[in-house]
Amino acid sequence: MIHANFFFVDIVGLSDTSMSTKTQIKKIETLNKCIAECQSFQSVPKESLLLLPTGDGCCIGFLQGPELPLLVAVELHQKLAAYNKAKIPSETVRVRIGLHSGNCFLVDDLLGQRNTWGPGIIYARRVMDFGDDGHILLSPTLAEDLRSLSDEYRDVIKPVHDVVLKHGTTMLLYSAYGEGFGNKNHPEKGASVRSKYGEEILRLQKTTLYPSIDLVLTVLEPEKMRVQHKRTYEVANISNEPIKNVLHGIAFDVDIPDFNDLNIKVYDEKDRECRITSINVDKPDTKEFTTEFSEPIVKDDKGKKYTLEYEVPEPERYFENAFLIDCQKFNMSFHYPLNKKIKRPELLEINQETEESTQSKIEPKITKDGNIEKVKWEITDIPKGRTFRIEW
């Protein structure tokens, strides 16, 4: 068994029956030539490469660093872009690429020649198969390895959404894109869209208490009413099972097709990133995703917290917070610049059955920091089912 980092590529549309054999051969030869000319490919000794032709593309296994498949993918996109500029549409070479890190083995074929096959190659192919023209897609295994290597990789490798694999299992798909490479648009194939929030509410009510929640809304761009949401949850585990993950749900009044445009960050009380492990709902107006704690929260742990940050336009100028489980202390703050046609926020209570709103009797604390006014409400002993709304 051999561990390798795999690059799997095929030519989009090569199986079109209207395409001449001559054109097909020309496209395959062009793809092979462009890969061979990639500096990142040339820099690897031949004995550190595993090569598997696939007819309409190829699979390359790199026995060296995990970054090599991505470097080749980026270079290949740049070379093909230059090549395609001088071609008519029917002659262009368009590709999709899947990257994965895993195991394979060597096996002799019917002619006695050494060949490569195994789960790592199969998985890389499945990742690629979810792609459309221009996509560079990564498995979570390789994506997280690369994102942990440098901020540069973190900036170009983004989580996309869960996809359904064989036998109904799901995988969080990643996409690499940037200036001159990749495809920012989400793949159209295989997306798994299934809300888990009903299950999560039942689990939370049995396992979790929130001794405190701090919510801070900060107006970043008054003209666009872009608001940063920062929620900090103190978590107490009341069960005998460790809490390893948190399911987050975000809903808004505007369409945001790309999950990554929300600038989401999740981290614990020690500023350690809580890694995204699943994106199971990625609709334009709703996002639902799961993060994993660096270390599980067990019963009787004290001072355990996590913070969720994201940014979203709020053109309707309101925000609601509904409590799914009991909370002992809730601090809600609104920070906004003065003289920007933003009225001082009001706190309302919402009846979930009738949806009627009433003015809250809770008096806020109001402070100023230069041109920024900060309005804060402190609320205690909130039972599940209670809902508060800020309007500004």
C-alpha cells in the first residue's frame, strides 16, 4: 500500500459524439503537453510519480508534498487559458480537476505491466466527477492539510457544500479558485440539502445549557447596511456524552449564493479555530453548517465557549434571536455610527405563536466611543421559546 497525493483531470465534453476523432486526439495531446510543461510537475523526480492514463484525461499520484497536485492544477489552468485564447470554441480544451490524498497499490495488468489502483484514486475521481468546467475540487482530507500549511492556501481553498457519495454517505467538498484559476461558482452535481436543525434542537435540550450568550451587532457599512454578527456562547454539558460538534443555522433577508461571502469565523475561548466539517444547507437565504471543537466539552467543564462571526446585509434593519434552550444570561448589543441616518435601536419581544410584537420594558445601557454609539441590553433567566427582536 502506498500513500500519495492525487491529481485527477479529464477534458470536459470530450465524449461528445459530434466531435471528430482528430479533434479528440488533439485535445488529449494538448492536455498532456500542458501538464508536462508545468514547472511543478517537472520539479518532481519520475520515481516519485504514479501515472495512470484514463483516456479523456489522467491521474497523477505524487509521493512527495501534498501541495503538488494543487500547484499543477493552478499552472495547468493558466496554460490552458493562454492556449484557448487563440482557439475557436470547438477547439478549446476545458477541464475539471479533483484532488485527494489517500492510499493506492501497485498491480500487474494482463500484459504484465505495473499499474496503479486503489481507494485514493477512486476517491479523487469521485471528487472530480462533482465538478463542472473549470472547477478544482478537493476532498476534505487534502483541503484541510493544505489550509493548515499556510494562509495563502486558506485564502484560495474554500468549503463549498456537502455532497452525496456512493451508499448515501456525505462529504464536505472544497473548491480552489483565485485570479486566473478555478471556478468560483458552486458545482451543480450531487449537493446534499437536508436540514438537521430539528434533530439538533432535541439534542441540545437533552445535553446542553447556555450559562451566558453575548450577541454584538456592529454596523460596518451604513450605506449597504452590512452588519457583523458576533455571537459568543458559554456552553455547559449536562450529559455524560462529550459534545464534539455544534450545528449553526443562519437565515437572512437577502440572497447570498456563496457561503464564503459571509466571512464566517468560529473559534473557542482560546481563539482556536473550530473547523467546518459539514455544510448541509447552502441556500441563498439560509446556511446550515457544523463545526468541530479542538477538544470535546465534557460534563462539569467550566468556562467553555465558542464564538460565531459572520457579516450580512440587513436592509430590513431588524434582527431576531429565538432561544431553543434555556439561557441564564443574555447580553445583546448594537454598535452603530452616529449621523448615518440610523435610528437608536429598540428591543421588542415576539410571541412565537401569534407573531405579535411588544415593546420590551428592559432598559438598555448606552455608551459612546467617539462617533460610535453602543446600546446594550442585559437579560437574565430566559426560557426556551422566548424571542427578542432588535429594530433600528
